Amino acid sequence: MAHNVIVGQSGGPTAVINASLAGVFSKARELGADRIYGMINGIEGLLNGKYCDLEEKITSKEDLSVLCQTPSSFLGSCRFKLPEPEAGNEIYDKLFNILAELEIEVFVYIGGNDSMDTIKKLSKYAGLIGSTIKFMGAPKTIDNDLAVTDHTPGFGSAAKYIATVIKEIIRDSYVYNLKSVTVVEIMGRNAGWLTGASVLAKGTDCPGPDLIYLPEVPFDMDNFVAKVKKLTEEKGNVVVAVSEGVTLADGRNICEIDGEIEGLDAFGHKILSGAASFLAKYLAKNLGVKTRAIELNTPQRAASHIASLTDVQEAFMTGAFAVQGGFSGKTGEMAIICRNEGEYKSYADSFDINKIANEVKQVPIEWICEDGTYVTDEFVSYVLPLIQGEPQLIYKNGLPAHLSL
Ligand code: F6P
């Protein structure tokens, strides 16, 4: 029997998801895998027979280094929900036939909550039909909302980008001597980890954002307007960080107030966008001050030019750990990051996927200030180590080089 590995990437990408792919690839090679396949566009692509031989795509040490600094999913992604596993199901039959043809021993899926649902279902189905294929998850998500793991690869780099950009936005906002409000919208549907990370802009050279709103606390429009009004009167220029997932007490997202949202994705998540734009217009109308809306949008998950070295290394580590776990006989688990007590140090382990898939880890309420408009020092202590270090980038024609499929 061949020792073959197949790896896929799924869900929204990050700046370091390909470092996890590089970790899977390198470790699989080191452990003597015969073939290392990549699913193209995740499990959805695989179902349509789309995969590649990764050794034909990553052909040198430099390719591997460039892969680690290439943002977005090298193999392409999907948001594809598998049905509940039951013996004889057509989709599972098809998938397991493809995996049998490719003589797969270890299957690694790099993704967030929804992708871990895929690993959970595939490992359960393998159990139902007596398949020996090992199914392992490798974590990724800028949202940092996966349970059990201390944090997720992708979060540290997005946090570093956000804090950097917020610092620059605050500088720019002070340039004119007039009252102004800048509202910055940050990703994170159900958890405010990333929006909270805007606090890291604060230091001896920057006052940091004035207000930070997370989805963990219901948003009160009147209170918001009153707070911003007071701040503009006191200091003139105000910068607000707001999560795309912030909701009113009645459950509506900010971006749903003045219209319909764009719809739902395959997992039933609302497609969110427009909170900053709505709030900026609302403030301009109600306070008569100059306002700007900035939606950080995809750059926050693609900005590998300012990735955190810690994040890149941990992404690699979890990818490697997942494939190693599979080869050592583990299945239905996800690689996790554990943090040592004291000075920051991390190491990998793995954990039962059933305790992780479909769970959402939010910011602990005690790390959010009482009035819901800022985060605490504990939050800062948690995030600060994750943005440390800068990778040495390889440049081509003055720009960071990327590896393409
Ligand atoms: O994967 C997480 C995430 O980046 C969220 O923060 C964001 O709301 C969502 O994905 C966006 O999804 P899509 O890539 O489908 O636009």
C-alpha cells in the first residue's frame, strides 16, 4: 500500500494558510510519503476530480519559501457543506472512491470551523465503512474563533496588519484642524478578536482607536452617537474600530439596518459588509461632522507583506503536526496551538475534532471593558506575542514574490 497524502484548503483564506500547506508538504516528504496530492478548490474540487501532484508544483527550496509568503489559498478554496454521514450516501461514496484510487493514507484539511465540520464528517464516515484513511484538520482563520486551540494561524498576521493600518489611519485623521470621525470596519462575523486587535495601535507614538466595538456585546446606536459626539467635542478627531459582525439587541447586523444583506453562504452565514459605511453616514447626518468609512475587507486576510513571523512559523508547525498525526495513526483530530506559561512560547498538539467543529470561541466577556467600547489589558497581553517578528521576504521586481499553481 502506498503512503500517499492529500491536502486541501477551505474557507476564507489568510496570509499564512500556505505556510501550513508548506508544513504539510515538508513533513509528508520527511516522513517518506510516496505522493503528495493537493485538492484544487478543496473538497468541492476533489469531488469533480480536481487535484494535482504537489511535487510538480513545489520544485525547489525557493518555491517552498515563496509559498510560505504567498497569501490566499495556493490550492484554491471552497465553502462546501457535506451532508450528514450515512453509509451508502452518493457524495461520500464518490469521495471515498477517489481517495481509494489515489491510495490515500492521510487526508489533511486546512481550514476554520466549517472545514473542521468536513473533517468531523469524513472521519465519522470512514468509521462507518471501515476505511483506514486518517482525516486530520489543520487550523486557519483570521477570525481566531476556533475552540480548544490557544489561537489560530492567520490571526496574528491579520492582527499585525490591522494594528499597523489603524496606526496610519489615526495619523492621517489628525491632519486637519476640524472635527472628524473615521469608522474602520474589520472582519469577524461572530467574534471580535480581530477588531479588538486594533488596540495594539496604542503606544507611546499613537493614542490608539477611541472606541472598539465587538460582536460579543449588543450595539446601542443612541449610546454610540452620544459617545462619539462627546469625543469629537473633547478631542476633535475620532477613530472607531467596528466589527463587521456587530449586532443590535434585536439580532440585526448593522449592515442590515438600511437594507437587505447580500445573502447567505453555503453554511448559512450572512455575507456581511457595509457597517462602517452605514455608521459613517449616520454620524454625518446626526452630528454634522466630517466622516469617513474604511472597510479593511480582503487586504486584512491577504497582507502577507506584513505577516507576523510567529504566525508564519506556527502555521507551518500545525500543518506539519497534522500530517504527522495522521501517519502516526490519529484520525478525527485537529492540530492545535498550545501556549506555555510565562514568556511566550508555543507548541503543537492535537485534539478531538468533535469538540472543535462548529463551535465559536468568542472574546471572553471579562476582556471587554464594562461599557462594551474597548478591550482590557488582558486582551493586549494575549494578542501582543502573536504579532511579533517579520519574515525575510523574497522580492521580484520590487514586490514580494508569490507562487502560483
Ligand atoms: O473565514 C473568515 C472570514 O474571513 C470572515 O472574517 C469573513 O466574514 C468571511 O470569511 C468572508 O467570507 P468570504 O470569503 O466568503 O467573503
